[in-house]
Amino acid sequence: MIKERDRRTPTAAEREANKAFKTVRPKEAMTDYAKAQKAVHDNRERLKAERLAREAEAANRTKAG
């Protein structure tokens, strides 16, 4: 266990380094997550457009035939 008197306060350089590393790490993880979510969303939209096109084509065939 660390005693209160044994703790040292971080220097200004250490504080700045910690701030920089804290902001970088979550962005990288979030970027990977965001990329995966965008890929899923884009694929879902593509499949939806294809399905709607097929349904419209089928509806046109039934009206014409």
C-alpha cells in the first residue's frame, strides 16, 4: 500500500504526457469501433436498396403482366 507521504506529485512534463496519452488511446479504440459501425451501416443500406429495387421490379412485372 502506498502511504500518503511516499507519494510524489507528478512534474508538469509528466502531467502533459499523461494528458496526451489519455486522449490518444480512447480515440484509437473509438476509431476502430466507428469504422466497424460505419461498415455495418453501409452494408445494411446497400442491401436495403437492393431489396427495394427487387421489390419495385417485381411490382412492375405484376402490373404489366
